[in-house]
Amino acid sequence: DTEVTQTPKHLVMGMTNKKSLKCEQHMGHRAMYWYKQKAKKPPELMFVYSYEKLSINESVPSRFSPECPNSSLLNLHLHALQPEDSALYLCASSQGGGDTEAFFGQGTRLTVV
Amino acid sequence: GENVEQHPSTLSVQEGDSAVIKCTYSDSASNYFPWYKQELGKGPQLIIDIRSNVGEKKDQRIAVTLNKTAKHFSLHITETQPEDSAVYFCAASNPEQAGTALIFGKGTTLSVSS
């Protein structure tokens, strides 16, 4: 099973709402990632969790709050977002080393209104 | 930090032709170079990768070559088919950094017409 599952697939939220994106993998991977992808652009790294600890935070605004409850789950909590935060949010996982395959989920298409 | 340049940004070929996409990277410590295919509305899918101890790798119609001295790597697709139409991203990472992540090129939109 090489699947990374993201929910929901689509999300529309107002600027005052609080919502969460969820990601799950059962490949025994020890590294999990959040990427943001705008239309016609490459994925842009937001956060990296390695062995359930946050190892990289690419200067992401605090309105995005990641959480890694266990080695299989990764959440992204959203609060007070702006319309420019509308994008495809991708979760990925890998064995943990920088030279191992990273598998991506299908993404959550987020629209902030 | 690492910077990955990818060319061309768009590529149109006839079915059966070959397609070549090229990338260069800046960090000589980068050691892992995957290629992803992204179809509309989907997440990126790994199609082939290469590590710096290998110069070339092939998987059916897809091949990747790496020149570490020049810091560039290329994706070659032979006998293209309409279903190869997608956005292709190259990426690089430095395995020496724990919890490191991929740095992507800007992508190439490949269109294969029948």
C-alpha cells in the first residue's frame, strides 16, 4: 500500500472559520510533509515532521498550525485564513532520509471566501 | 539553499516522438533526484528517480540521466502517448539533512497530440 490519504478533498471556508486538514499513511514512513501548491506552480514546502517532531517550518504564518498526533497521522489546523491562502494543500510521506521516495496524497483543494 | 531550474516550461510533441526535460541544481551536496508527474486535479506521482552514484536509470519508456559534475539531470520519454500529457516536476534533495524535503523545479507542461 503506497497510499497517502487526505481529507477532505475540497474545502470552502470563511476568513473567520477554523478548519483542519487531515492526512494519513500506513506505510510506516517516519517523515511527513505539508506542501502548498498554487495553480501552475510547483509544490512549495510548508512543514516537515520527522519522527513525529517538527523539523522544518518554512516561515509559514501562524494561521497555519501543523500537528502530528502519531506516526501515521498529520493534521493542518487553519484559522483566520486570507483569500490568498486558497490553494491545493498536499501531504506527503517518506521513509525519512532525504534520498527516499516521497509519496503524495491527492491534496485538499482549499478555497477561502 | 538548493535551487532547481527546469526547462522548458511547455513542450508539445506528436504521439510517438520523444520528449526531453532538463533540470539543473545548485547544491553540490544534493544526492537524490526524483521526477514527478502531476495530472489535473491530482497529487504528484513519482515516476522515476536517480541517486548520485548512478549516471542513468531506465524504466520502460522513461529514462533519467544525471551529470553530477555539471549539476544537471534530464528526463527522457520515448514513444510518447496522449496519456503522457501532464505537468512534470523535477526535484532535488540533500540526504545529509535529517527530515529534509524536496525542492522542486517550476514544472514542464507536456502535451502529446495524436
